[in-house]
Amino acid sequence: MEELYGYSYDEIDVGMTDVFSKTVTEADIMAFAGVSGDTNPVHLNEEFAASTMFKTRISHGMLSAGFISTVFGTKLPGPGCIYIAQNLKFKAPVKIGDTVVARVTALEKDDAKKMIKFETVCTVGDTNVIVGDATIMVPARD
């Protein structure tokens, strides 16, 4: 069963980082709207979106935020970790065809609780679209 787990608490050092990258498609936006129930027309209706400050449809912010969860659950720390908290600040829109890069970086460790605070950033090109931090519980293994 050991091979199913990601990094253990002791294997993670402050400064470690990992990423997940995804180009957002029409299908992603439609699927997210269906699963989440968020049918805001700024995401789904080009005519409506053209009248907004964005001038075109934009992706759900939480879709990009979900890519942060992808890094945690599959890469760093990886399988077995537990999401405890997340702070997010949405800085810029993501449009269909944009490639979002979600990056997490270990900031500090709490040895008593086996929790790690991570910086979380999503970018499109050189633009930060989401910034924040997260606290993750990471299993210790003997």
C-alpha cells in the first residue's frame, strides 16, 4: 500500500515546489458548470459576457483553484494528504484557451501537528490569476 502514498511529512522540505498545467477548454467550462451548478452567464453565454468588463466569456475561478488541489492530491505532497484550509485571491480572468499553471511551494512546517503551509499561485503566462496559501495535513510514515 506504501506505493499509493505521496511524500511523507519528513520527506518535505521548506522550499519544495511542484506544478500542474492545464489548458482550459470549452468542455472544461461546461463540465464544471454542470458539476458545480454555477451557470453564471459570464461563463456560458458569449453575448452576455461581451457586455461585461471582460468582453468575453471567462472560466470559473474555482476551476483554476481546483488545479491547486490537483498538485496537492497527485504531486506534492501527493496521495494521502488532507486539505485543511485554503485562502485565495482572484487577480485576473482565465479565458478559454488559456494555459493555467498551478504551483505550490512549501513555506513552513508544524512538526507538532504534521501540517505544512504552502504558497499557492496560478499563472497564465507571466500573469498571476490566483494567489494564496493553503494548509495541508501530511501523513508521517515510519
